[in-house]
Amino acid sequence: MEKRKRLVLFTALSLATATLAFAQTSNTNKATMETFRTDTDMFMDVNDWNTVKPKTLFGYTGFSHNTLNLGLAKQFKNFYTGVYFNGNLWSGNSATEHTETTGSIENHTFTSGSSSNSASVLFGIKNWGFKGAFNYSPNASSSTQNSNSTGSSTTDNQKYTMSFNLSAGTNVPTKNITFKPHASFSFFVIADKTTTKTTTNGTTTADTMSDAGYSGIGIGLGSGFVFPEINHIRQSATFDTSFAFNFYPLLTDSNTVADTSTKIIKTGNKIVLIPSYLVETKPVDKLGINVKLSAPVSFDNTFINSQTVTTGTTPVSTPMDEDINEVIFSPAAALGLQYAAIPDKLLVNSGFSVTIPSFTYKNDNKKAAGQQTQSWNYDSVTTTASFGFAFFFAKDICASTTMNLFSYSNASSKQTGEMSTSLSSIWTSSVSFDFAIKL
């Protein structure tokens, strides 16, 4: 599914679990708002890899206007392995160098582009799946130099995101319910460090550093629940829990010339609960109707104890204690339709989702200043529609596509993503293709 507002609310969850942000997703799944799945969605899933069952191998490739996906899985006699790569190959991997002279001042700027590359490998043994995933995303770092006859100034800003994840899952069938427990452990780094050095007449007049980055670990626990089929209606549920613990640099700001620094003791913890419920029905042979409900809620706590210290003849310390607690509840509903226009040959997929107004409560308590601020906020309703199809050249050889039809929010007086009559506009904004083969 394309990026939507509810995903932004849970960026920390994606970083904590790593696999959610960079998992392979079929166009059938995207077009039906995550209500229908194919082998593409499951061949790297620690719980469902053993449902793909290729006799020899399974291959997958997908691309849009700026990303490429490659996947391959092979079934050995008693062993299964799968690999997956997602890369921003031909968009963002760029750099810009600019020099401008104004009077006696020469300005030189170098800026790198943003890209994202991730890779994962899965091993399946008996009923267990084990997976490792890695992602690295350099984020538009820059370097700027200003110089004239009396001095110069150089500023370097380095940004990148990196994460590593290990996960495992299995299936536990019982008489009435099949349990699908899974767990993950991840480590991530979000770097954002800026250094500036200024000289005048050969003397350093300012040498500063600021660090807005942080790192952390994440622990994910959860399970799927598959219930018995009753009257051609299948029901399943999932309940996932994620814990994220952030670590911040002790020194966040300093000026070596003025001999000042800001030292901070900061902690950040997040707990996210994501329950969901899926109903799959097939009222007639050619039509499938699936409905999915989800109700993610996050609890976020940040504690800050910082001191700005100025050394010199009379050191001055200004402490600040701040405790921030935030709760975000963002329920959503999705409807997916799949129609067999030509049985065993052409499937038409469509989906419609509604993000019910999310609720945010925030309590910001600045203890040292004796200030407390509480806020309650309801967000807008967002509706999204998508469309796609899957064409089967043979039983296990399929090509599929998807596109966003529109996205509408009541926060705006007009649609935020209207259907375009220009094929080039559709291509550059929302269309993607994939191809899967199982031998």
C-alpha cells in the first residue's frame, strides 16, 4: 500500500521492526488495500513461507518509476531459502556541486542525493522461518564553504539511516485455531550531525557541533490467529506489539571557541499495539470480497534533562527537566475486491480504505519551569481508492500492476491526489508492475 498518513504516525514502529518498512509487497496486495495476498507477499514471511511450495524455485521482480525489487526462493529437499532486494537505483543516487561568486565572497555547496537500499535473507527449516534484514539510506548530506579575502566558513551536515533486524516465526496448529507466533529484534541508527568551522584572518572564531541523531533497539512480539472456515467465510486476526528504546548523544551542542556546550540526558521509549481482523468471503465463484479492520495505538514517552554550561570566570548552569507523554490511536477500515474477469487468466483488483480520525493526546510537563501543557487532537478522515489487475500467462507465471485512483481528506477542500488523465502523470506518481514465476 502506498504511503499514507497512518504510516507516518508509526515511523518508529517501522524502524523498530525493520521488516515492516521494507518487506516485499505484491501489487495485488497494494491494489486491494492489503486484504488479498499472493506468493509474492509470503515467500519472505517467517510464518507463511511454507505456503509458497515451489517445486524448484520462485522468482519475483517488481518496479515503479524509482524503485526495483528482486526476489528469489529455492526449495531444497529439507530446506528453504529466500533472498530479497529493494533499491532506489535510478532516483536519489545523485550529487550536486554548486559554486557561486558574489563580489569578494565565493560560495561552494556540495549536496548528495537520497536513496534507500535494503536486503534480506530467509531460511526455512521444518515449520520455522528465520530472517535477517538490513537497510541503509543516506539522506541528502551536504557541505558548504564560504570564503573571501579575510576568512572562510565550512559547514558539513551528515545524515543517514541504518537498521538491522532478526526475526523468527512458526505455525502451531490446534483443533480449532492455528497460531502464528513471531518475534523480532532490531538495531537502528538515525544520524544527523552538523559541524561548522569559521576562521577570520587565520584565526578560528567559531567551531560548533550539533547532533540531532539517535540510535535504538526494537523488540517485536506478536501472533496471527487463523480460525476455521465456516460457510465459505474465512476469518483471521493478528496482534503485534513493538517496543522501541532510543539512545541519544550526551553532547548535543558545543562551541569550542566560546567554550559552551549543551549536555543532555534524554530517553525515549515507545510501545505500539497493532490489532487487526480480516474477513475473507466469496459470495459467487468469480468474486472475492475481503474486509480488514485495524486499530493501532502507540504510547510514547520522552524524558529530557539538559544543561547548558558556559565555562569561564563564572560558570553558569541552566537545567531543564521535561517529561513528554503521547498517545496516538488511529483506527482504519479497508475493503478489497477481486473479480475473475477471465477465470484462471485475468483478475481485476480494487480497494477502498478509510482512515478514521486518529486521536492524539499529549502531555508536556516542564518541571523546572513549572509548566504543563495538555492537548487533545482529532485528525482528518482520509479515503483512498486503488485499482489493478493480474494476468496469468500460465498457472504459475503472473504479471500484475496497480495504481492509486484518488486520495481524499476532509482537511482540504479538494482531493489530495486526483485521478489524472495524463498517462505520464499516473506513471510517475502511482503505477508499479511486478512479475512472479513459480517452477
